[in-house]
Amino acid sequence: MAKRKKRPAIGPEFMRRTHFKNMEPTGQARREPPPMPELHYQGETVDLPNPADIETTAIDLKKAINERRSERVFLEESSMTLDELTYLCWATQGVKEFEQGETFRTVPSAGARHAFETYIVVNNVEGLDKGLYRYLALGHKLGVLERSEEIGDQIANTTLQPELIQMSYATFIWIAVTARMTWRYGDRGYRYLHLDAGHVGQNLYLGAMAVNCQVCTSAAFNDDDLNRALKLDGVDHFAIYFGSVGK
């Protein structure tokens, strides 16, 4: 019987090929202009409250870290307020400063590249219709991508745990815009995209505690299906991580 050919180990090969010594000159090194810090949006928007005016629960950092956990079951009879959703948008991608084309936000990012866009599946948020939205961080608004009763289920069914999204009040889906990171770091920037996703997810957990919500983050989804549902090409723009929020 013929021996089965061993599949090449992709992970170690990716790590080897993204060593600094293997990098080609980047767009920044070639003096190319950097990508814009936010994807263009033209359409209906929803104004959000000023984060400074939102009341939050004071919580000791030690207590927040100690009590942080993933919650996979949410109350059906409750909901989120727009203030609570807004605070989580700000905690995960809020812009604190904008200087010379770069944003400085509430989360760390390699080289301040901040290569994510935030899509939000809204199921149960007071004052918002069910549907798919995008957080427009530079203007601190929501862009309305699709008002729909079905979009949440469509997106949920691309994941390995659809109930997380179906039961959530809102689910944050972070979309990688690769050019923002690779302009400075080349292919090594793909490493940093995943590191940055972790920073954002942790801020979602800690921010949720301040507005009495719970979270479960996950990357368990069928990439092609989720990218297709979000109308992403899966190469230049692709889903990297999501976090479901409820109470």
C-alpha cells in the first residue's frame, strides 16, 4: 500500500518565512503613501453618545482581571442600551487622538497601525433595529450596513457555535484591513494582526464589566462563509475574531 504523503506543516513555515531577515522592502520603506486609517463609508449613520458622558460601574482592576470569564448563555428577557453598546465600541476601537494620518486608540496596536474595522450584529439593543452595522471610529458613529431580521442568523450559521451570535444582544466582528499593517511590516504584519485582535478582545471583556455585560470571544468560524456573508474578499479584508455580548 502506498504511503500517504505527509502534509507540509504550514504554521512553522509561516513563522520561518516571516522572520525579519526574510522580509522584502515594505511600502513604507519604498515611501509609498500609507493606507487610510478608516475604510470609506457612504450611507446612513447613527449618532452615538459621547463616551465621557456614559455612566459606568467603577471596578477595581485586580477584581476585573480576577473575575473575567467567558459567558456563553445570555438572558432572553433583557437587552443592551445604546450607551452600553457605545461604551464597548469606544473601549475596543475608540480614537483618542488623530495626528498626521495616524490614530491613537484605546487599544494597543503594532506601530499604531490599527488595522481593524468593527462590524456589529445587532439583535437586541434599545433604539436600534436588528441588522448589521459598522463602527465608524473617526466620527464616532454607526454606519448602517443592513437592516434585517435575518442577517444575524446568516452570520451565526457561518460559525461553529451559532448560538453565541443568535443569543447575543450584539456581536462585534473585527475585520482585518491587511494593507494598513503590511504597509509598515510586510508579511510579518500578519503576525501582528492576530496579536492586535487579542488586545481588542481583552478590552471588550474588561469594558463589558464596566457596563454590567458579559462576553464570549471566538475565532471558530468558517472563513469563506463568514467573509462572504459580510461581503469581504477574504484576502485584503477578512474576518479575524468576534465577541458576543449579553447579560
